[in-house]
Amino acid sequence: MQPAKEKLVYFLIIPLLISSCAGKFKGLELNESYLQDRQLQTRKFDTNDEKALLIASASVLQDMGFKIDESETKLGVISASKDRDATNPAQVAVKIIYLALLVNIPIDATQHIKASLVTQKSSNEGYLLRATFQRIITNDQGVQVRFETVKDEELYKGFFDKVSKSVFLEAQNI
């Protein structure tokens, strides 16, 4: 083979071989419940005032004990967080038993709860509001042990009911 053709073959074949070795990215696949989760996390509001919807949503988050971390009304985004105790009495009881045996086991200590809100213009009238709540559990040794999206239907229903009432009150200037 001539040197120019040899270089061309290497140029074409080597990237093909490298890309064939690449596997699927782990953790980036959508699970089967993705659409169900999105439906739980999203509500439509019949208002054309996106700013009022975001203000009402931020107020509800603050009423729930969240601190607003970031807010960008032009983009329709709010992020908030709060810290809470994550101590589980059953874990404490087990830890006491292990301590009697001179073994120190870690137990859940704190949870950092994050809320993210995003608005989107609906295909017809109004806005869609999507809220997600996640929590990060840290044990008593300072190690993050769990990160999970909260999928509590009552939490989302209660949140959206309060936002709906707040939007109504804002529209009535009450």
C-alpha cells in the first residue's frame, strides 16, 4: 500500500474501532416510570402571567420552609433548598446495640432537600409548571449515602393545590 492510502485507511478505521468499543453511558437511560413521574411533577395553570405564577410558587416554597437559592424569572426557573433531620429511630436502636458490642455503625443524620421549578408556555393557553423535589441523605460520619428524587404523590398534589390557590389570590389582589 502506498503511504497516503495507508494513512487514509488508518484515519478511517481507527475511529471506527474506537467507537465500536464505546458502551452505553450508564445512568443516562430513561427508566420506564419517567413519563409517569413527569406527569406527577407537572401541572397546567390557566394564567398568562408567568411572573405571577413564579412569585406564587416561590411563596409556597417559602411557606414550606424552603430558602430560595436562585430565581430567574426571565427563564422561568426557581431553585430552593432546606435541611432537615433524617434520624430514623430504628437505626438509632440498632446503633446502640452495635455500640454495646464496641462497633460504630453509621446512621442517617441529615437530609438536604432541593426543589426545582421550571415554567413552560403551554401549547394552548396558560403555563405548565414542573416541580421536582430531591433529597440527599448524609450519615453521622458526614458521608452522603443516598440521593433520591421524591416521588410522594401527596407532596406534589399538596404543593400544586397551594400554588393554585396562591395564583388565584394573586390574580384577585388579595
